[in-house]
Amino acid sequence: MMNIKEAASRLGISARAIRFYEEKGLILPAKQSSNGYRTYTENDIWRLQTIAALREIGMSLQDITHALGEIDQGNQQRLEEYLELQQAVMYAQWIELKRMMDTTQRMIDLNRQDGPLDVSHLHDLADSARRLREARQNWHDRWNYDTQAAIHDQRVQAESRVSTEHPNSENNHHSDNTSPISDENEVSHPNHNASHSTPGDSNDTVQSSFYLYHNYDEALEQTAHWISPALGEKGLDIGTGTGNLAGNLLQHGADMTAIDQSREMLRRCRTKYPEMHVKLGNFLALPFADHSFDFVVSSFAFHHLSPDQQLLALQEMQRVLTSRGRIGLTDLMFVDATHRDSYIRQAETTGYEEQLRALRERHFPLLDELCGWLEQQGYVTKHVRHNELLYTLLAVPLR
């Protein structure tokens, strides 16, 4: 037993800090009946050490309260989730600081150029940096996937079966010159659409029933086939959900890490694949060091990001990949702006509210822009079409 001064001296913190934690209900030291002075047990000291450690990594008092509650209940998994969440926050701050440093350096480089400085270039750089910072900060899960986790796999398989049971559906076919699995029919740099019919032509119609997960199993198999991991290669699945794509790659011999912003989705993933590394995180601030992975994949998740956020996500993928790291994206996409505009007009004309709602809530990327950006960064790309909107895209660095 010790008094507050002795406890503060032992822990290297102030007595004032200890009183503050007591006021917030984080510790409840006993009081002597004779004089009301606080006395601190070894358990109190351990608790104060834990509080100080969590404060040291920047955790809020509210999160510390929750974390201590999980510790008291012996719930290691929940405690790990709080620590991972805090780590994700720190990575986001670090990434933002790196971006600010890069922008500052670009301003310095502009200032060093010969001739008078065009200040408008500095303004443009600042505006671009601000826009990207806001894009990173403004993402939120409007679909509340925590509540969907329990039925996610059943929903996916139910929607996938619809396309299997109706093979002649206009929204469930391959372009005439492509095969879902064979590599020799795929499109490579630089002619993205050379082997594909154009979606939105006379052979394509907008259906009254809109399902996100048409051709789901086929698309995941295609992604795993193209990634074709060597035994022990390190892979990252972003927005993993319950881990279906990551689990497929795990079976191919990859050392898989799966991240998602939904705790409940990750709990399902852990149950299904206990050997997998599972971590809280999101596209915009991947909680990993540079050059950590041999490949990065994502399926049916990229469209949750706005166009600005999609650019940030691609940059984050590049950051965590090795110099020869490859990217596999499977998602609903439009071929180009013409395809998107045609699809929207047709949905509006026919009054199909499911499609219009999906278009309002999600940001299906443009395939030509994705391939163009990746190729500018030194990748060679190829893609295959699974149905009117679903594509698998592979990007491999040339170097």
C-alpha cells in the first residue's frame, strides 16, 4: 500500500494526473477511514501504468475507459481491436504528415526554378493537398457493415446464385471475345478494350433486378488465378469483409493479411480463417510500413470510395507494396464515362430505382481511368469482364 506521492514517484507521473484519472473514474483507490487519504494497491499501480501506456500512444480517455473494461473482463480480442484502431489513427496522421512534407518540398522546388515565381502554382498545390486531406477525413461507412456481418455470406451466395440460375440474363454474360479464366484472351497495355464488346451497346440492357454480387465466386477465382501467389508470398486483402478472397489466396499458399473497418466482419473472418492475420484498417491509411507486401487485392469494396479517395487508395497500395508488387482489383466498374452516362440514362428512362440508388450511393470507378493511372505509374494492366459491370483488373509493375 502506498499514498499518492509514493504512487506518483514510482510511476513517474504527477499526483495531479492520478487525481484526474480518479475523477474520470478510471481508477478507484481505497480511502483510509481515519483521514480519508487515498491508498494505492499493486493493482491500482498496474492500472495506472496501463492508463499511462495507453495515453502515451494517444488513446482518448473514452477509448481508455472501454479498453480497461475489456481488460477487466479478460477480453483480449476487444482490447486488441482498440489498440489496432489507435494504430490506424497514428498511421493516418503519419501518412498525412508525409503528404504535407511532400507538398512543402514541391513548393520549395518551384521556388528554386529560374525566373519569377508564379504564386498560383503554390496555390494549386495547396488546394490539391487540402482536397486530398478532406477526402481522407470524410470517408465513413454509410452502410453500417457491422450490422450486416452475420448475414453477409448468405447474402452474397444468394445474389450469386441468381446469376447462376439465370445464365441467359443480359446482365450475366461475358463479352464475345473473352473467357473468365483463360489468360490468352485478356486485354493488356495499351489497348484496354481491344478484345471486349462495349457495354451499353445493343446487346446490353439495364435489368430491373440489380445485384452487387453477380458472378461472385467466378470473380474471386479469377483474382486468385491471376495473382497466383508463390508459397509464402505476403498478401494484403483490403476491405476483406468475412475474408472470402483472402481465404482463397490463403489456400493457394499465400501468407495473407486481411483488413476491414468493420469489427464484426473481421470477427467472422477470424472464425473462418483463424490462421489469417486480421487487422482493423481501411483503404485510405493502411496500417503497415512501406514495402510490406508482395501483392494487394480487393474485391467488391473499392466502389465505396469517392473518386478522390480512390486515388488515395491506389497511392496507399503502392506505398505498402514491394518494388515488384502487383495489384488485383475486382469490382463493379464502368468502361469509361460514355458507358457510365449511357447506363445512367437507361436506368432513368426505364425507372429502375435499384440501379439509380446504387449509382447514388456508390462510386463505380472508370476502368479506362484506373488502367491509365496505373500505367502512368509503371504498371502493365489487363482485365476481364464477368458481366455488364463486374471486372477483374490486374496490374503488374514493368520494372
